[in-house]
Amino acid sequence: MITEVYIKIFAKLSPMNLNNLFMFYPINPEVIYLDWGMKNRLSRIIKKDGRTVMLAVDHGYFMGPTTGLENLGETVKPLLPYADVLMLTRGALRNYIPPDVEIPICLRVSGGTSILNETNLLHEGTIVSIEDAIRLNVSAVAFSILVGQPFERDTILGMTEYIDEANRYGIPVLAVTAVGRGLGKDAKYLSLASRMAAELGASIVKTYYCEDFEKVVETCPVPIVIAGGKKIPEEEALKMAYNAIQSGAIGVDMGRNIFQSSNPVAMIKAVNSIVHKNYTPKEAYELFKEESKKVE
């Protein structure tokens, strides 16, 4: 028999993910064991409907004062009621977010290069100890890997080492996957990076949406959330979120397409409506326009 915990944490998330998980554990699915702390943290990130809206505001770790986040606290505060998880750096958490906030935290723990370092951009290593992550009472940690670059080995080994540390204390790792320049947002390469991250122990994978995205989901045995990427028109961003959910993603980890929107609150409400209320892109965009009128 499959354990009740297994069913609650994984089975309802996505039939595609569940079926693929059985491919790896065809004889005895009960070999998957999650301690109480890991289960509790995952249940805070992934809501009862099996989906999540993650608000990513960690851009400052390599981009500095990103447009829209000059005063991160002021930007984030009105958005929190409509987000399920807040993803940010430890400095931003300590300096901008009040400690009585109830939203689960996904802490950025990899970094080491700036946006000015074009040659080695995303050649990242550990920038936060597991002890500090524990002190901050985080629900998850985020570590980036870059597949298809000469330094891919460094980022992959760095992530796996952090997974060992995080798992020791029941903290799930969100693998933020990217591929080298020239490979593009192609299902072939994004599925490669996502599958590698899952096989190396990541609990959740963050990757880009692409054509044939269902192939990325089908070949990844853990839940997937999509990155928002660079700012695009609101209607396009909502269509992207919808298509990702329809293809099997459990949610979004969106930043610039929310906080750089003409109306960030209206935009996160619209994104939330797609993820949790099954709105169509048209319905969500109408919601965005209606909410935007309220502050005119």
C-alpha cells in the first residue's frame, strides 16, 4: 500500500508526475520516505489543491536594485496576500520583511556572480549556510544550476552538496534550472536540466516554459513550477501561466511579470486566479483590467 503521506504530498499534485514517479519506484513506492519536517514544509509550499503561486523577488543577488524592487518592502507588502510563497535572499528577508509575516519563505542560497560577469553569469556556488537557513525558519531553499556551460559541473555539484545538507534537516530544495546560451528555451534541453535536478535530489524544479512543455513535465518525477522570465505584456504572461498549468506544472515562481507590471496587485491576483481558480487567460486578463481600474 502507498502511504497516506505519499498520496497527500505527491499523488494529487499531477497525474503526470505521479506516473513518472512510479517508473522509478515500480516495485515498492513506499521506499519514498519524508520526515515530518519535510512533509510540513512541502505542504506549506504546495497548497491543498496541489498548486502554488511563488513570488520571486530574489533578483538583487546578482542584478542589484532591480526596477520595481528599489524598495523591496514597499513593493512586496501589498502582494503577499495573493502569494503562497515568497522567494528572496537572506538580506532582503532580514531588512525588508517583518518577522511576524506568515508566508512561507523559499530562501535563495546560491550565487556568486553579478549581471556584469557575462562570461561566467550563473557560475554559482553556496552563499548561505544551512545553519543560517534554519535560523531564518525557511520552508525551502533555492539553488541554481546551469546546464550546457563549461562550468556546469560546479553548479551541479554545489546543488547536490546543498541537497545533502538541506535534507539532513528536512528542508526541501528548489532547483532553479537554466541552460547555456545558444540552447534556447527548448523542451529537449529544459527536460534534460529538469530531469537531472530531480534525479540528483531536488524536491521541486523551477524551469522556463517552452513549446511542448508537457514533455518537460512528463519526464520529470518531481513537481515543476515555471519561471516568469523577463517582463512581457500582462496578457502574454497570463497565457504562459495558463498553458504551463494545463501542461502539468503545479504553479509559477514569477517575479518581474508581477512587480514590474503596470499594476502589480492586479497582476498577482490574475495569476492567482489561473493557478488556484482555473481561470482562462481571457478571464484572468479581464480580472487584471478590472482590478487596475480600482486604483485609477
